[in-house]
Amino acid sequence: MINLSNEHLSVSLNGPVLSCVLNRPDSLNAFSDQMVAGLQDALLEAKRNEDIKVVVLSGAGRSFSAGGDVKNMGQATSKEMYEHLGGLNKLILMIKDLAKPVVAVVHGYAAGAGFNLALACDQIIAAEESKFVLSFAQVGLVSDGGGHYFLARILGPYRAKELLFKAEPVPAETALDWGLVNRVFPLSDLEEGAMDYALGLAKGPVQALGMMKKLVDQSDQSDLATILEQERLVQTMMAQTNDHKEGIQAFKDKRKPVFAGK
């Protein structure tokens, strides 16, 4: 694998898991153009490299990410902000387009667009002490990074608007109850628990998981007849894969399947 790390992003490969660590701890991993571009490059590598089965996003230091860099807000021109958000939008779409699971591992705060970056992922693993907050209203802005889209679909419009309007932090346990988070671990167990979770996904039939991701993500924009036909077409393709054949043989042999994901 080529070196994908830069000053604001640390990228490493742990077997089949590509780990991307947001690395601006002094600014609570606030986004920079360099960080966003590095994440785009990492996702391109994950798409290209068949040995990568899962991507994990986490943050260095005290928090996952504060989102936009508040210290520099008000200094950027309209053109610079427009272009920065274009890069962020491209990143969000790349996460959704990647036919492999992407897991966000959150500790400390996931705030603003940092919260929305986590929501763009397929699963969120959180530390018990973590908090999620859409802080845009506190600085007179609307959400960016897809917050209006993700929250309305997960929580419904009324609760989504409450989080946007009031900008109050949501504790991890509440986020778990609301379906925003998949698993919660003590902070001391977070890294190990999240990696075990990611490695478990990597052992699955990655082609099938990728298609499940796409079908679920399309379901709220399609009617039942369309999804049924998509399932019909995809299932016909999946039935010809080596992973399906291995799954059937493992069932007959009364053992766990060993999927190749290729």
C-alpha cells in the first residue's frame, strides 16, 4: 500500500482494515483541506485494493472531531468556503459510494460536521463518555456535511430539528437508545472493541455487505417495487460468487465459512 498519511491524517493497514486517524489533536481534529483530501485518497485506495475489507475512521487526542475550524471561521472568503464544502461533500459521497463497510469510532466530542462525518459512515462505535452535538446554530450557520439528510432519516424531522435548533449535546447512551450509535464501550476498551468489530465485519462476505449497504441507502428514495427488483437482480449475481458457494459448503460441513470477498 502506498503511504497515504499526511500532516493532518494518519493512515495505516491492520490486516484487512484500513485505519484513518484524524490528526489535528490541538484543534480537536477540526477539518482542514489537507485532512479532507487525505481521507478522499484513503477511500480511493480502499476502493481499488481488494485486500482492504473495512475502513475505520477515528480521531487522535481528546475527541473524534470538532468539525469546522471555528478559530478560522469568518476569515475565509465565500469562494474558499464554497470550495472547502465542495471537498467535504465529495468525501461524504465517497463514503456512501464505497461498497465496503466504513466504521466511525467516536470518543470525546463529535461536533458539527464531525458528527455528520460519523453519520455518513455505516456504523458508529462510541466511548461511554462521548457526546454528539450539532453546534451550527451557536455560530449562526446551518448544518453542512449532510446533517439535515442523515438526521431526518434516522430520527425523524421533529427530533432532527430539535438537535439542529437547540445545539445541545447528546450523550452516547442516549445516542445508542435513539439508534444513532451501534455499540458503546468504556473508553479504555474502545480501540480494542472497535477493531474487533471491524475485523468481524472483514471476515464477512464483503461483496454481499457492499450490496446490502447500497440497497439500504437507496431504500428511503425508492418504492417497494423498485427495491424488490434490485434485490432480485443483485441476488442473482451474488448466487454466482465464491463467497456464496463457500457459505453453502460451510453450512453442509457444519463449520464457520471462510469468505474471500473477491
